[in-house]
Amino acid sequence: MTKTLDFLLSTYLFLSFLVLSSDAAAAAGGEQTMSHGQCMAQTCPANADLNQSLVIENATPTGSNFTFICDPLRKAQIGIDMSTFAFCDKKLPYPARARDLVGRMTLSEKVTQLGNNATALPRLGLTRYDWWSEALHGMSNVGPGTFFDNLVPIATSFPTVILTTASFNEVLWKSIGEAVSTEARAAYNLARGGLTYWSPTINVVRDPRWGRITETPGEDPLVVGTYAANYVRGLQDIPGTEKTADLNSRPLKVSACCKHYTAYDVDNWQGVQRYSFDAKVTEQDMVETFNRPFEMCVKDGDASSLMCSYNRVNGIPTCADPKLLNETVRGEWNLHGYIVADCDSVEVIVDAHKWMNVTNEEAVGLSLRAGLDLDCGVYYTKYGENATKIGKVEEADIDKSLVNLYVVLMRLGYFDGNPTFNNLGKQDMCTAQHIELATEAARQGIVLLKNDNDTLPLSTSNLRTLAVVGPHGNASEAMIGNYAFDNWKPGRPLNYAPGCVDVQCKDANSIPQAVQAVNGADATILIAGLDLSIEAEGLDRNDLLLPGNQVQLINQVVDASKGPVILVMMCAGGVDINFAKNNTKIKAILWVGYPGEEGGRAIADVVFGKYNPGGRLPITWYQADYINNFPMTSMQLRPVDSQGYPGRTYRFFTGPTVFPFGHGLSYTKFAYQLTPPPPQKSAITIKLNNQQHCRDLEYKNATAKPQCAAMLINELQCKEQIQFDVEVQNVGSKDGDEVILVYSSPPADIAGTHIKQVIGFKRISVPAGKSQKVPFSFNACTSLMIVDVGGSRLLASGVHTITIGDGLASFLIQVNYN
């Protein structure tokens, strides 16, 4: 099925539409199919089913009559003068107003407000509110708080998080959050959505088999936390109010939620279920890896919510652990908001964990006292009243949780309104600007893994025929990913040769059709990979291979091709494609994640050179035999040589990979230079007083141990800065983006530390032949930090290494104590 190129070059459709019409058909005005984004903005068929039960009772279309709880106009509507209630007195601080509201409720009324579907209390003017909405990479109808119908048929679907993270662009991450929250506010005004969104997912990718990698920002804790803080800021921040003195009163555009806390990354692996899994985690790994993104999300992002996970950590369910919730999230991190359970987690404590054989009421009491404010489920509402009456929890604990919840709703304007957003409506859903942002996000995230002989971009001057094959050749739905909407309509079927019925590719009978299709083609684009039938929530992988007969399909197509083959990998987790990497006829490989509604256009832009790729892998792609050394349920990150345990992520794994973390090529070349060149070794000398005491560390070589090995960071002033400029020169012939990754490595003789860790990054655009100077400044304590076996954060003495990129530039820093 080789076709001429004219139609493609004139339209830039989805790659699923890359099957090209002939010159004659194009000249005759052959049918052109609009891209998904254009369809959404203009002619998308709407879902005719209207779920009336989900309409927020008090919401009305945007305008001067927009209703909120304390609106004076409600007196005529419901017969209650809301101004008589102190909780509607704007002169009072939010906590005082919330306490007044809670104080007016009976115990029976209070417990009805503790589930995600909070019921109406007409005598107090409260309408029903569903807390559960989702916005992982755009508004979703997964949660019942949001739905789509004829009035609001659809929302912008951005690339899934793992691909967006590959852009390494903080500005982009925040911009997507801002676009999503604008659409969320518009949907709220139209009574089609809530104000509380349980996103983003910020669990670190520990194991390549995890099914939810598509939702995450990758394997590096700092990168994950930086993504979290920026996306949350995009969702929540109202310009001009970011630095409100009292953060408990800071206005919110919508409320974001950091999830799933913590050490959660086993869904369903060989019979081990997330609902009963007990994660055995060292305090070192908790502080250094699993909790760090959540700490950044709460502290740097000022997230207004956090979600605890299904699993246990060291024997205790996370949603009933006071150390994790009250002591850490509220105490150490100072959360300004509420804590919610992953849906039915309180029930899971009883039925799946069977933790201490607790009763329903005991589970409710333990969770409330631990700091869990809201139950996504029915256990709080069903058993909360009796739990109080039989002494398993105090009513004061319920009051405390309700105050946390109502303060967030007050910050959102649910009680007082927020005129800033009153004019948002249908015209703000899926706008041309948001569609272009989705396209740009996909472009920036796409990673060029291989490009022999500069095969890409494909030149149109000598390319007359092109073949498109592979199970993802028409992957409209797969590109959207999960936590999206279910009324998206894929485009018309196309005349291409998939070679497999689906990505599982169990039947090889269609492979000959794909082989025949590439005969005579000047070039072949082969789209393969995974989808949600292989990697998804509730579904972990058993291997790192392409499923079914996909390898056979690829090899036979490559053997039959006369021209270069471009392999496009659509997947979230890494796949062992060494066979393709080493095949000289496969000239180029692209990783495109699940690129969202405009993914096809973005892929076409990259393939034909309209866009120069600059994305970098946010996870390591391991070889297939990597997972033979340990079960997925082993939580340890560091290697154990005596057990043949290799360690996880680029920070601890030294073995061979298919593609390493941070890998990504370009159509141009870049050179780095530190300006001015720093001395080969700089020194940071910290003078200690007699109240400061050195901490011990284990060394590989005892003779290398200094007199003062390390200091607790919280006992240092930590004013020392590491500052330098990186001049990036584009020495190639094409304009391009470069991601500058900066790493630190600890002194080599310290035992049990990471090999290196990301301490910062920056994406820049540099025209061909030009250069750009990029300044970096790092706090020495934060950037050179190590975590010891007890979970203490330390600044170690000795020689630390700062490395820019893949060793393109580096220098040493000597830390001394005296």
C-alpha cells in the first residue's frame, strides 16, 4: 500500500492518517480528514447521554446570575437569607467560617459530608458536591464530578504525563496546568465539572514493569517533584495571589491533589494486588526517593490536597498511618489543604489488608485520627456515626477534617464566588490555543532514539512513495492514554497494513499483507509498541519485550523494505528493542509515548523536519534480562552484589541498557562550554562551632574516611551556592532545542550512595550557528545532599563532582569542615 506523498505534505494529519492519496486523487480534490483537535473544536459528535444525577445543583450558566453558596440572590431561590450565617461573613477568616458551619451540623449531618459525594444540607443552604474529578493530562470523566454531554462534548487531551515530562520544560508543564484549569473552571460554570481535581500522579518509576508509568513523570525524584510543583501551580495559582501571607486563605483556581502517597508502584503483578501489597521500604529510600516528590508537591507547589495509596508501608496502611499523614504531611511539610483516600482505601484496610482484624468502625476511627480527612468511598459516611458513638473516634476529629475540607472550598470560591472566572464557558473548552499547546507538548516530548546517516528528517525531494505499517498505524484511541474521556470519536478507517490485529499481535496471519505493502516503497514508517491492554492501572507487565509477534512483524517488514525503515515506538514503559537498535536497515527510531489528541500531527512534524526533536528519556530502557534478577515486589533501589541484585534507576544501576535515562538525539549538534571555565576543583569550607557534631558514614575504604565525614543539613546554615554558566553552541545546520541536564555525584569512597543524581535542568532553543549562555545556581546542601541509612539528610565532606550532560563538561567541589 504505497502511496505518493503530496496529500500528506499538504495537511499534516494524524500519523494514523499517514496513508497517502495518489497524485490523481489529490488533484481530483480527494477527501481530507480533519485532525482530532480540529474536530473537537468544530464538529465532534457529542455524547447524547446526559447523566442528570451528576449535575451540581446550585451551578448555573456563567454570567451575572451565577450562584454560589453565600450568594444573596439565593434568598429568592431557596428562601434562606444566607447572610445570617457566620460562615457567610466574608470579614471572618476561612477557618473561623468553616468551624461555624461545622458547628451548626448534627453528627448525622457531619458524616454525610465525609465521602466524595457530599450530600446536600438544605437547612444550611449546602448543595451536593462531588469531590472526585480527574485532570491527569486534561479533564477526564473518570471521576463522577465531571461529565461530558451535548453542552460540553469534550476537553483538550494533552499527551500523557510520561511524554510531557520528556520535554524537560518547566514552563510547558505549568502552561498545560493553566490550560486544564481554565477548561475545568469553564465546565464548572456550565455545571459539568467540580473544582477539586485528584491529579497529578507523582509516584517515582522504580520498576520498568509497572503498569502506570504512563501517568508518571519518570524515575528521577527531583524531576518528578519539579513536574509536580509546576503542574500544580498551573492548576491552582491565580496570578497575583501566589504569595498570599496566609497560605490557608490563598485563593485557588482549582484544587490539585498529589497522589498516590506513598511507595505505591505495584498494581497487579503475578497475583500480587495493590490492595493487599505491603511495601517493605527502608527509611533511606523513603526520604531520598519515594517521599521527595510529595514533599516538593506540598512545599514548592503548595498543593491543596494529597491522596494516600492502597498499599501498606512496612505493615501499616498508608491511609491509617499517623506518621505518614499527621506527622509528615501536616507537621513537617505543612499541608494547606485536605488528605483524601484513594477510592475505597478505608474499605480495603478491612477487606483486603485485614489489618489487625479491625472492624469497619475501627478502620474509620484509625484513619480519621491518622489525618485522613475525606473518604473516596462510603465507609466514612456509612460507619462514621456509629464509630463515634462507640468511642472509636472523637467527634472533634470529624470536625477537624470537615474544617480542612470547607476551607479548601472557600478558597475555591464555592461559598463566595470568584468573579475572575465568571465569564469562562463553552468557548473556553478545547480552544485553538489549547489544541496548539497539546501539539507543542507532543512535539517537545518526542525522543529521537536513533538516526543513522541522518535519515530523519525524511526529505521530500527524492521520496515519492511511503509505506505505513504496524499495529499502531491507526492508533487514534491508544494515543489518548488513560484518565481521559470515553466519548472521543476516532477518525475513519484507513487503507493501511497493520500486520497485526492489535498490539498483542497473537496472530501472525496478517504479517504477509504488511510485507507486501512495503514492496517498492521509498521509505517505511513502522508504528509498534504497547497500549492499555499491556500496561495500565491494575495491570503490570511480566516482561520488557514487544508483545506477541511484533518482533517477527518488524523483522519481516524490514527484510522486505528497499528503503530506510523508521520505527516509531508508542509506549510508556521501556521495551527491549536492541534487535531494532542494532539492525542497520532500521535507520531511525522515535519514542512518542502516548502523545495525546494531536500526537499524529506532532509525529508527522518530526518525521518530515517541520520540528527538530529535543526530548529526553525520563526513564531507563533496560534489557529484557534485567528483570530476571529480582521480583517486582522487592522495593530496594540499591544493588546487593551478594544476591546478584543490580539496583534500580540510573542512580543505582551500572549495567547495560537499551537506552539510558536522559538519552535523546537531535537533527543538529550542540557543544558545551563552561564560561568562564571554573577551576578544576573549587572548595567549600564550613567552620563548625562546638555545638555542631559530625556524623559518621560507612566508607568502602576505611583509610579514605575523613575526620569529619558529614553534617546534618538541618544543622547547617546552607548559604553556600554553586554558580556557573553553560554556553551551548549549535554547531549544526538546523535550529534546535537542547535539554541541559546537570548532575552531582558524591565522593567516590562513601558506601551505599547514588552514582549520580539530577540537580537541575533547562530546555533552551538555539538557532543554527548561534550560542546561548545559561546560568545555573544551586544550593550546595540541596544539590550535594546524600541520605544515610537512617533517613538523615547529610552534606558529606570530600570531593563531589558536577557533570553537565553526558560528561560534556564537569568540575569538582571539595567540601571541608573545620
